[in-house]
Amino acid sequence: MTIRLVLLGRQGSGKGTQGARLAVHYDIAHVSTGEMLRNAIRNDTPVGKVVKDVIGKGSLVADDLMASLVKGRLGDADARTRGYLLDGFPRTLPQAHALDEIARARPINVVIDLEVPRELVLQRLGARRAAEHRVDDSPEAVERRLALYDEQTAPLIAHYRRQGVLAVVDGVGTPDEVFARLVSAIGSATGVTARGGDGQSRR
Ligand code: AP5
Ligand code: MG
């Protein structure tokens, strides 16, 4: 089976950290919309120019632009043939509906809600602010991002529960502990444990 996975979770819950490891483990494409946008800003592309201020404030980029970026990326050969993990998309109900359409022929088979309490993500983002200097890790932008998560993204949990593809995973613990829980949840949902060097799924 090819894995097509969505990772939901608050800012700082570990989507990027775990997404990178899961992509290697299952040999699937790690599609991080935040990384795509940060690359566009770094390269000063037309998209980069449009989104620069939005990201700096901790606001959300327009749904239509995000949906077209993701549609293009999921049409690439690696995502089509090997499968993918979406990190940071969808983030609103209109984006979730756009993804239902984009993935109509090859539907998403598992959505993980990576649960980490607000107090703990604030600690993690505070630590990252000192180490990495992401423009949107300022206290004001973090407040706004977390509020937008509760308003716009949390309702997606019910959307995917209704579709029968949701798995909730506890994101508190060391990165290794969380990774082991994720692999176990993905195994239960899809039957796939890992992908070997020959590219075949292990069941
Ligand atoms: P994006 O890049 O997706 O950022 P985010 O959602 O705010 O989430 P983060 O990347 O901050 O958190 P994460 O869950 O990946 O955690 P991480 O692994 O880094 O989006 C950025 C912006 O782009 C958005 O605000 C928006 O403007 C725009 N955007 C993107 N997608 C969009 C969309 N679909 N629609 C509209 N706009 C969009 O971990 C956080 C820290 O904790 C790290 O320092 C890490 O080392 C540490 N850590 C991780 N796991 C652990 C652990 N188990 N124990 C201790 N520390 C840990
Ligand atoms: Mg991230």
C-alpha cells in the first residue's frame, strides 16, 4: 500500500521533526508547506514576495494559493508513485475540501493529530526562537499562530474523524518515543510498518 498521510498538530507539536523521520522511514515525499513558503521567500520568487509579510505576522496564506501549490507538488512523480506526508496542509476547512478534490483518485489513507498541550509547545517554540530565529517565532506571531490553529485548523480533526481516517497520537515525550508511537499508529491504520531498500512495503 502507498502511504498518503496528513500530519495535523499545533505549531511546535513536532510535525517538521517527525515528518522528516517518517519520510525516510517510509520512503515517501515530505511535503511541508511552511518549508515551501520559506524557500520561496529565500529565493525571492513571486510567491515569496506575496507571502513574506503574511508569514512574518503569523497569519495564514490564502487558501487558493496554498491549494494550487500543494496540487502542483502532489502531482510530481515522487509523490504520485511513492506516496507523501503533508506537514502544514490542510490548515482550514476550505483547504481540507480542496485536498479531498486533489486526492480524489488516490485518497489520503491516514490523518494523524499529534497532540501536545499549549504550554509545552510554547516552551519548545521559545527554545527554537533562541536557536533558529524563525521570523514567526516572535511572541506576538506565536500567539496569533496558536489562536489561528484553534479557530481554523482544530475543526479539521472532526472532518477527518468523520472520514474514518483519523488517529490521535500523544506528542509529549522524547522525539524517539513520539516517533515509535507514530509508526505504531500508522502501522495500525495502513498495515505498513516500513519500506525496505527494494522499495516494497513491509506488512
Ligand atoms: P509551518 O512551517 O507549517 O509552521 P507551523 O505550523 O507554525 O509549525 P512549526 O513548524 O512551528 O511546528 P512543527 O509542528 O513543525 O514543530 P517542529 O518539529 O518544528 O508554517 C509557517 C507559516 O507558513 C504559517 O504560520 C503560515 O503563515 C504559512 N503556512 C504554511 N502552511 C500554510 C497553509 N496550509 N495555509 C496557510 N498558510 C500556511 O518542532 C518545534 C520545536 O520543538 C523545534 O525546535 C524542535 O526541535 C522541538 N521539538 C520537536 N519535537 C520535540 C520533542 N519531542 N521534545 C522536545 N522538543 C521537540
Ligand atoms: Mg514545521
